[in-house]
Amino acid sequence: MLHTDNILILAPHTDDGELGCGASIAKYILEKKKVTYAAFSTCSQSLPKEMPADTLVKECTAATKALGIGDTIFFDFTVRRLLFHRQEILEELIRINNELKPQTVFLPAKNDVHQDHQVVYAEGLRAFKMQMCWDTNYPGTILISIQTILKRSVKKTLLLKFMH
Ligand SMILES: [Zn+2]
């Protein structure tokens, strides 16, 4: 059980928040908690040339909107190069902390080997050291299973939206 109302999701890339803790996000939205999502790379460099550069921004916007997230923040740091922008990322996180004052922050998993995930995990801990931080691989009771939330009718509606 999470006893805070203002939650921040830190996603290195545009799908990491949903993949890492999407069921928890859906649960907290149902509980009327404020959830903000910040993505640090739009990964446009990883897309095939024939795809528009904002493809993943549009997908992430649709996914977070379907989950009911009010605010999504996008940064456009180069994918696989977040380490080169570590200090800028830290400063953006500090700015977000000052503006949003989240009580709980969800980070990438501590043991994730992806270089971008490691940067967001480390800088997230640094910027939000006074808040409750959970990495998305935490085996405790904060993160819930997808089956729990799938039982709720709202989630079924969300799934129907994603299938179209
Ligand atoms: Zn990622």
C-alpha cells in the first residue's frame, strides 16, 4: 500500500514506465493519485529512416493518456548516450523535484544493465534522496502484479484501447 498522493515515474526511454510499473500506474490512477511521467530519450535515432522521428513520443503520449496520466514530460537526450548528459539529467531531475515535489519516485531497476537505465537510476536516487524511491524491480508490496489490475474493468477498457 502506497500512502502518498504525488508520484513520479522516471523512464529512460518512452516505454520503460509502462513496462516497468504500468499496472502500478493504473492502480494509482484508479486511486486518484497524481502521477507524472518523465521520459529522457525519445529514441528517434533507433527508428527506421522511413518512420517519423516523433513516432515513439506519439505512442508514449497515447499510452500514458490511456493510463490516465495527466502530465508527461519528454526530454530528447540521445539514446544510449545518457551517460554523456549525466549532469544535465541530474539538473533536470532537481528542477522537476522543485516544481512537482513528488512524494514517491519510481526508478529503473537497480540491477538493470542498460547504460541509459543505470544513469536514470543513479541520478534519480541522487535528485530524490529525500523522497521514497522504488526501483521497478523491487520485490516488495509496492509493485503489484498485472493480474491484479487486469481484474478491474477500467483496465479492460484500457486494453481494448491498445488493441485498436
Ligand atoms: Zn529503456
